Amino acid sequence: MKLTERFFAEAEAYWDKAAVKPFIRKMAAGTLKPERWRFYMLQDYIYIKEYIKIIALTIVQADELEEIAYLEKLIGETLNEICRVHIPNMKEIGITREDIRKTEPAAVSLAYVRYMQSEASGGGVLSGLTALLNCSWSY
């Protein structure tokens, strides 16, 4: 059994509870109020930029070329996802570069990013990857 499979088995009950929360259900159904969707998209954009930086912090910890290659690929895939999906969706709902520039991260997002940065900057590759895992699963 892979390490990620073991982690997911331990977290599955929490995952299942999160999947039925009203926000997630409304997002999946496309029934979120426009202002809530806009807020989410702006916060998620800010988060994804930090997520990429956290991957880079993890690269710095890597000793093996295979690890570095995997993490660099992950950065490329994340950037591609932003350009292919996120930015067009933001434009579709009228979010501008100025809106993005003016948006501050929400306290919960900031706390989560700081936790991930801490794990990625000093705990080695496994610690960095583990901190990134929840986001990787949910996207």
C-alpha cells in the first residue's frame, strides 16, 4: 500500500464529512451566490500562487533528481491549471487584475498557507509533500 493510500484511509471519514458541507455541495451544483463564488475564486487564486511557492520550497529540500523533476512537473501542471481553468473562470465572472491586486488573503487561508510554508521549509521533502497533499487530493 502506498503512503498516500494509508494517509487517505486515515482521513477518509473527515473527507466524507467535508464533501457534504453546504458550501461544497452548492459549489458542485453551481448554486453558490455570485458574491460567495467571487470571494472563493479570489481567495483560491491567492492560495494557488502560494501553493506554487510551497512546492518550490519543497524543491529546495530535495536531494534526488527524480524528486526535483516531479516537483517541477507539479509546478508546471499547477500553472497550466490556473491558465486553463482558473483565470478564464475569473474573467467570466468579471474579476479583473485590479480586483486580484486589491484582495487580501482571508485569515483562514493565511493560517493554512503559513502552516504549509513552515512544513515545506524545514521538514524535508516528505514533510513538504505531506503538507501539500490535501490540496492535491481536492483539486
